[in-house]
Amino acid sequence: MLKLEHLAELLEKNRAAASARVKEFSIGGKPFAFNSQPAIMGVINLSPDSWYRESVCLTAEAAVQRGKVLTAQGADIVDVGAESTLAHAVRVDDAAQNSKLIPVIKGLRQAGVLVSVETYSPAITRACLEAGANVLNLTGSDRTDELYRVAAEHDAAVIICYVQGKNVREVGDFDLSADPIEMMREYFPRQVELAQRHGVEKIILDPGLGFYYRNLQDSAVRVRHQMNIFLNTFRLRTLGFPICHALPHAFEYFRDEVRCAEPFFAVLAALGKTNLFRTHEVPRIKAVLDTMKTL
């Protein structure tokens, strides 16, 4: 059971990190004051394999309309992906992903919506940024030098995701032998240095929550890991960059009330000083964050 004493002990051990400030910048002309105002990223899934049905759009028209709705509900950015990270999901080649992504990106940008594209493919990255995407949500660690160069060419922000493998579709077991935050504190500076060397100026860090690792499929192990990462997120702020989290679902616990899971985890993420909340439930998360801001 999570208790106040646990939070107090965590803060006492890492008090300096709690007051660390992170870099602020504009994306697509919109300023993000990460140190004072958390931002929200809504989700559009173009893959029929994605299990969060409310986020799945099977036509470009439906996706653009959902993006407009998410923005009206409070999303600052809309994240679009065309391949599910679920283990059983079909792999989608670059051409097929681009055929789905590009019309949606163009439609959203015409509507004034800031767009993030989730991918680990250089070909998809280039095509989507050329179509107007503002953010590369990078879910891989392979060929990153090429990906960073492309992002820099388009003045795109990059979300660097912590992945123990080439990409989120090619991982095995998560290394649980050490403090995961310390492992990330070793991983992220290397990627940040590489990104900056290639000209990327707008960087966000994503600790990754392990939806796709084999040994995190057990619900108790996975949720314990996710809660630990959320509450310890503020320790990464000493790296100087804003932190993004994709909010999880814990279906095994929430069952018929699964749409309440992301708001619950948003509380933990907010306590850990998360700066960008990636969610399928934008209005619910906005309500949580607005309420917490009043305290």
C-alpha cells in the first residue's frame, strides 16, 4: 500500500532534485512553460490492433475529427501512430504506415493542431515531418543519429524514450536488477548528447513504462514498476529536460472501469513532477491536473 510516509522518505532522499528546473521551449510556435504548467498529449491510433478502442480511428477523416475534439478538450499536442506496440500486433511496413499517417498529419496541421508522430523508422520520420509534424515521439534506440538529423532539419522537438532494445517491438525482459532511474540517468545523457550534436534543440525525456517487456506482463509486477517510475520521475529533472509519461491502464485491476485508470496514474505522475502527460483520456486528465493545481 502506497503511504504518505513512503512519499516523505522519497522526497527527503532526493530533495535537491525536487526543485530542479527543466528547459522550456516553443513547439510549432506555441510556448510550453513546463516548470509551471504541465502539458497534455492526446492519442490517435491508426492501427486496428490498438486495444484502447476510444482512440482508434480507421479513416483519415475520423482521425482529424478526433484530433480537433482532443484539442478542444485540452490537448496541447496530438500524438499519432500507425503501428501498435502490443506483442501480437501485426508489423506494418513504412509505406503502409505513411499512407495512413500523412493525410492525418496534413489535415490536423491545416486545423492548427500540433502533431507528434510515434515511430522508430527514419523513413516514416522524414515523411511525417515533411508533412508538417512538429514532434518525433522516438520509440527506439537504433539509427538514432539519422533520426536526430532529420528532426533537426525540420526544427522538430524529439521525445526520447528509454528502451532496452532496438525499439519497442524488439525487446525481451526488462532489467530489474538495479534502480531503473539510475539506469536512465546513464542512458539519457548519451542520447541527449547525440541529439544535440546533430542539431536537435527541443528535447523531452520519456522513461518508458514497459508495456512491451516480457517480464512485465504480470499485472502486479508491471503496476508496481510503473508506480515506482512515476513517483521517482522528479529525479530525472536534474538532467535539465522536461519529462513525458504515457499513462497506463492496469486493466486487471480496473476491469470495467478501465477508463478511470489513466486519471488515477496521472495523480502519481503529477506527484513525480511529470511535464507532459500522454493520454487517451484528455478531458479526464485535464480535470485531474486542474484540480491538483488548486491545492
